[in-house]
Amino acid sequence: MFPFMGQGHIIPFVALALRLEKLTMNRDDDNHLDTTISIVNTPLNIPRIRSNLPPKSSIRLIELPFNSSDHGLPHDGENFESLPYSLVITLLEASRTLREPFRDMMTKILKEENDGESSVMVIGDFFLGWIGEVCKEIGVSSAIFSASGAFGLGCYRSVWLNLPHKQTTQDRFLLHDFQEAGEIEKTQLNYFMLEADGSDDWSVFMKKNLPGWSDFDGFLFNTVAEIDQIGLSYFRRITGGKPVWAVGPVLLPPGEKTGSRSTEEAVKAWLDSKPDHSVLYVCFGSMNSISQTHMLELAKALESCEKNFIWVVRPPTGVDVNKEFDLEEFLPEGFEERIERSRRGVIVKKWAPQVDILSHKATCVFLSHCGWNSILESLSHGVPLLGWPMAGEQFFNSMLVEKHIGVSVEVARGKRCDIKCDEIVAKIRLVMDEESGVGREIRKKAKEVRELVRGAMEDGVTNGSSVIGLQEFLNHAMVKKVNN
Ligand code: UDP
């Protein structure tokens, strides 16, 4: 398994690896699988991955040589999380140099496993589109595991394959090969998509990466079939009927340690002291942040809306993400002190125990950048969303949860929008206030979706869609084994 080097990719890959490990170990029928699972990544990401694995896990970690400084990246720039957004494309491009080391590693594994019985299957990331071709060359089957939902990734693919959008005069348009997604607004294209003309760094990368997807033998999606049919059907169509399995939500179990223990304990103690469904959780994921101006508007809004809140603060856009910082540098004067005194809010620097927060009964709503993992984690716990998409396919994820599923209200769009405190307060109230009809509807829908998501994970007398999806994938992998 080879995830791209970003927490939003690594975390679901690790969660899938753990689920596969459990499933293959527990199969005691004739189909018992003696399976070795390995996760491949670059040196600095290996310890991160290890820290997400239980001590007794049998999952192996394989390191590929990679030196970020060779590619114009900071010396520790091997993960989206440690890079400013402007260098994300540099890491994407640099990752293409992993092709040869990956090929060599696979050749070595195939030699070692050459007992006539074993087969190897590769699960790769959609940002590592070259993996499918390497696998074809060496005769190994492969599947993409998408950490994004099918709707969001489908829109993303279609937008990149139909450039340019710069000259588009219409404010709204349909995607050429994905019309059923509905009308896309020009403001849903991020800066790089809008400016792309085929010769810029993003277009060049996408032109090399996207065609590679057709070399894979199938797609695994970290999504739930019941809420993402439009996107799943799109991928079935464009892959010409290759298998597309919905195996989500693939999440780390709550309590899995992805941050500092002292933060976890403080957050839990504070949440325990708050009434049920009273807390707004605000977090923009592992790599995005908002501008300094937006931070001030959001801080004012959180203070004046009088709701309990947890806010994960990363340095604003343009400031070095790795730099130590004091909150006063970026927040209104006295904000932190007032919040602490009133005990109405908790400000967490950089990284909060998100799944623990979303699964706590005090949490009511999640103001999110609409990263797909965040959405799945929220919906798995029946928490509705306030969307503020920032980049990539997040705009389309926001559209899916608001327009097609009905569990979200979009607050703002993009990193450069003109949003004021009053508008943020109004949207927070719309979703959180007891007496708000829209809020009641959305909160009710979020509970219904939680049941759908739980149903998908049902593993017993009847199996849910996610369990069936993963079993079908394993059967497919085994058929390959017999054929090999
Ligand atoms: N996350 C977390 N604490 C934070 C920020 C992020 O645990 O303070 C986790 C979150 O639970 C999710 C992942 O990091 O699993 C972020 O993935 P997502 O797809 O939502 O967004 P990305 O970071 O890739 O933009």
C-alpha cells in the first residue's frame, strides 16, 4: 500500500491496512489468507505511520529513498502538513521520482515471494498515478484507494481534464463528462484550476498523473455507497466497467493517538463539562489555513455568537507553518484570555484529537474545510457541517454535503473570499440554534446519515455495503492469485 505523503492520505491508508489485517486474519474458512501487508513511504513519514499502528500490528513498513532538499523543498518537507500550500505542487512533482525506487522494491519483493503460490497486489494513491503502469510492467495487479469521495474526485478529474476555465464567461456551467453532478460555479474552482492553461506546474502534473489512473485494475473509495452514488456511477462509467468498490468509512478508531496526550486530556475534560450538542468544532484540516483577515473575522464571530467552541488554529496563510507561534500574534487582542476566563472556548494549536471531539456527545456542529476525511468522520458521528472549502476537491465535497445529502450549509468559499463576522455568526446560528427550522432539518438529516453509515459498516447476520465492498475486493485479489 502506497499512500501519498499527506496526513489526509496516510491516515485512511493506515485505517484501511488495519481493516484488511483484521479481515484477513479472521478468515478461518477455506479462503483463509496468509497475508502480509506493507505500507510504503518516504523516510520521514515512516515514523508518522508507525505511530498510528498498534504495537502488535503485523503491518510492515518499507522505506523508499527520498531527499526533499534535492527537489527545492525544505529538508523536512516530505509531507503536505509541513509545507506551505505554494509548495504542495513541488512535493507532488517530486513524488514522481519515487517511480524507480518503487519498481526496484517491487521487483525485490516479487523475487522473495517467488514460491509459485504468493501473489502481490498494490494499492496506490491517486496522486501516484504512475503506480498502475509500473504494476502492469511487472505483472502485478493494482487498485487505487481514493482518500477522497467519488463525487469530489469525479468533479476534480473532470475540471482538470477540460482546461482552460480562465476564459469561461459563465458563472455556472456543467462538467462535460459529469453533467449529473449538477451546475458548478466558477467560484468553486481554486486559483490553480482557474489559472491553469496547460503549461503551468499544476496542469503539467495533472496531465501526467490523471491518464495513469486507467492503468489500475480497479478503484477502492473511502466512501459510503448510500451517500455517494452519483460519483461511484461516474467512475464505473469512465473506467469502462472496472470494479469500483465503496469501502468507507475507513477511519482510525476513536482514541487512536494522532497528537499530544496533554491536549487530548485537556480537550476531553473541557468537553465533559459542556452540555450535550452545545459545541461548535472549527478545524481546517492538516494542511490548510485561513488568511489573517479571515482569522480576525472568525475570532470575532466565535466571540459574539455565544456558542461553546473548539478552534484548531494554524498560522495564517503566508506564515511558515513550521514556525513556533504565539496565538496573540494572529488573534484579536485579549481574545485568548477572555475565552479562557469565560471557559466558553478552547483554542488548540495546530493539531486536535478530531475524531475524539466529533464522537463526543457535547459536539453539535463542525465548521470544516470539507476535506473528505473530516466529512466522513463528522457524518459517522451524526455531526452536521458548516462548510468553508479551501482547495482541491473540497469545493465539490461541500456541494455534495449541502446540495445532494442535505447535512451542511456553506459559510464561505475559498481563501480569498470576502466574508465578514456577521455572516459567519448568521450561518452558525442557522445550523446550531434550537429554534432554527433549517438547523433542525440538517441536524435530523445528519442523524439519519449516521445510521446509513453505521449500516454500511454492519458486519454480522447482514453485511453492510462497506463490508461487502471490501470482501468483493479481497475476492478479486484472490482470483488474481489463482490466475497468476
Ligand atoms: N486531523 C486531526 N486533527 C487536526 C487536523 C486534522 O486529527 O487538528 C485529521 C482529521 O481527523 C482527518 C485528517 O487529519 O483524519 C485530515 O484529513 P482531511 O481529508 O479532512 O483534510 P486534509 O488535511 O487532507 O486537507
